[in-house]
Amino acid sequence: MLRKMAERASGVNRWPGPGSRPVARARDASAPSEEIRSIGPSSDVIKELDQTGNTRLLINLGQTTMMNSLGLGALFVAHARYSKRGGTVKLCCVDKRIQRIFVIVKLALVYCDNIHDTEAEALANFRTMAQGG
């Protein structure tokens, strides 16, 4: 019962078991040496990174296989919060099924050019943005 509640609260329909990979990873992309933090059920990592005032957030969804409305809502909120203060949120390694959901709920329009195939590509794009390109 607690596991189901945690799954619903996290917005991601997958429970990482012992020894499994995290559901997603987030990092402050403005600090190259910043540690990558795992996002799992009931995680407040995105909120914590937002509260630090950083302006670049990269969310790697490489281990995410399903996403419910709470997860989609969290991505909308992350984008809104960062955009409000001139920041950028990028997504990478998004599963094709989840990309189709993004199109249906218009999240693909919100993130536009900020959805990348790989983490390296997203970080390179952040560097290009910083150089004014």
C-alpha cells in the first residue's frame, strides 16, 4: 500500500527496487562539477535545485519507462519556475513512448528545443547557450 502511494506521489509509475537504477536524474547544469542527484518516488530533488536559484537544470529521463499526470505536471512546473527567472530546463534520454505523451499533452511545445537525445548533447547545448550561440 505504501509503495502504491509513493508511486502516485512521485508522478512516475515505476518503483526502483533494491539495486535498481533511479527513475530519473537531475543536475545543476550551470555547475560542471555538480553531483548528479537521483529522482525517485516522493523525491523533492527538482524543488530543492530550484530553490538554490540555479538557472540551468538538466533532467535525464533515461531510466523512466512510464509517467503519469503528476510527473507531467512536475515537468510543467519545473519549466514555469525556471522560465520565470530566466532559467532553462532541458530533458534528455526521453523514451519514445513518453515523447508521444509529451506531444499529446503539448509538453513537447513547452520544451521545444530543450529535449535532447543524450545527456552530453544537452550539456553541450547549455555550453553553447552560455557562449551566446
